[in-house]
Amino acid sequence: MGIENDTNQFKIGNGVSTWSARPYGGIQGNVGPAGTNGTNGTNGTNGATGSQGIQGNPGVTHGNYDGGNASSIYGGVSPLDGGDANDI
């Protein structure tokens, strides 16, 4: 027979089974159900706003070589036939 000092539980050997395979003795019931989860903590505060990034390079400007209206969503691409580039 052996008594554990930290749990005050005991085991009784049977001369055949290993000690770790033996059940604990004494009066003890079944393990109860798990308890409910605790509440979550509050969120922390947001950090400071970061600094502004560097300015990008300017875009390429295309010339209007034929005198047509080259205002388009493509940044001034003009048609070669002298017409307007509004509908590209």
C-alpha cells in the first residue's frame, strides 16, 4: 500500500499489475462536468495614427499631337486620325 503526500490518495498493489496501472483507493466519486467559461476581457485602446507615406512620382503626360480633344480616362491618349479621344 502507498499513500501520495500531495493528494492524500492511496493505492494497493496486487503483485501483478504495474503501480501506475492500479486505481486509487478510497472514497471518491465520479468526475463532475466541466464548469462554464469565464467572460472575455475588454478590448484595449487603439494605437496612434501612423505618419503619412512619401509622395509618389508624377504620372506621364501624353501630348496631343494632332490637335484633337485628348481628354479621356486614359490620361490624354489621342487618336492618330485627328478625332476626339473622349470615347476610348
